[in-house]
Amino acid sequence: MLGIATTDSEVDVDNASIADMWNRLTGSQPDPPLWLVGLVGLLALGAVLHGPTWRVARNTVTIAHEGGHALIALLTGRKLDGIKLHSDTSGVTVSRGRPHGPGMIFTALAGYVTPPLLGLLFAVLLAAGRITLMLWFSLALLAAMLVMIRNAYGALSVIATGATIFAVSWLGSSTVQAGFAYLAAWFLLLAATRPVIELQRMRARHMAPSSDADQLAHLTGVPGLAWVSLFGATALLALLAGGALLVPDVSVPDLPVPPGF
């Protein structure tokens, strides 16, 4: 039998490293300066409005969209066959189960509402100073999604996104981490509305007969336009709530009061 001796000092170092990592993950970080929050917000808005940038950045929204479908499918007891992400920023999530009923309805509903709600969750974490936790939570979501990816482009997209987040969280300074985290939250909140607008344009041209909204109309009897409106309302409400959380309180300094007043 081979014995391995472990000294108390080695155990203490290991425990200290684990404790340090845990404190780093769950601890709070100071709020970034207002100018940084505003700058990354403008960058996120520019990424949404600028066509060439949007065609690349939209992959992030698609990852969240398809991840939402997959998560709800699993939570409602459906069998998830896999997720595919395509280079045109479209995606498809295939699950098996009853073709009708609440499970199918919530699975179809989840896609368009997930990006804004995820952005709102990120804003809640950032407002509480949990910058590192937000970044590592994103990594955990991507790792879970990677297991379900069924095509090369999809795997590459998820890995590249995860590698970027890991590099920032592990190598970046506190300012870089804060800027990146706020950029991600702003982008999801601001970007959530554009796919809804694009969806309705395609529906108006009869180019999306199998869209999530039309599937929901078939499942529930509620018109597709009502579901599109729900998607848009969710995105706008999340943007208002998330934006209020992301912008730190600006306190006005007390002015000196002249003697005699």
C-alpha cells in the first residue's frame, strides 16, 4: 500500500484557497463609476442599432433564446433532444413530449422572454455588487447549454462566448470585469426588443409561419399578434426595471449654508 503524507500546512493552504475562491465568488464588489456604466450602455445600444455589429452580437441573444426553450422544456418534463445554433443567428431547440398542454406552451413562450429576463437578473446581481457571481453564473449556464448543443457552429459559439467571459473574470482588472458585466446586462436588456420587431415584420410578410408566436397561437387559440405584444411588453418592462437598477444612485452633495440662514 502506498501512503501519502499530508501536512497540516498543506491542508491549511488548500482550505484557504477554497475559502478565498468562495469569498471572491460570493462577495460584493464596489459599484463602477457612473461614466463607465453610461459608456458601456451606449456601446450596447450601438451594437443593437448598428447593422453589421448586430449581425454578430445577435448570436448572444440567440444563445439565451434557445437556452430558455431548453430550460423550460426540461423543467416541464419534456425530453430535450438538442439545440442547434446557425451562422445566420437563427436557432432551433428540439424536445419531445406531449404536442399540446402547459409544458409545450411554456416551452414555446420561453424563447423571446428569456433574454430580457436574464438581463434583468443580471441587473439585480450587479445592483447588489455581485459582479464576479454574475460572470460565473453566466459560465455555468453556458456550460450546461454546451452539453445540449448538436452542431459545430453552435458549439463554437457557446465555447467562444464562455472563453471570453472566463478570460475577463479571471484575468481582467476589477474595472474591466465591471465594465464587461454591465455591458452584457445592458446588451441583453436593450437587444431583447429588436428580435420581437423583426419577428413581427417577418410575420406580416408571411415569412415565419412556424414562429414561436404562431406556434403559441396554434396551441392556445390566442392570436399570434397578442403573443408578439407580450414578448415586446416583457422586453420593455425588463429594460425599464433593469435600467433603473444598473444606473447607480447619484447623490447631490450638500451645499454649504451661509451663516445666518
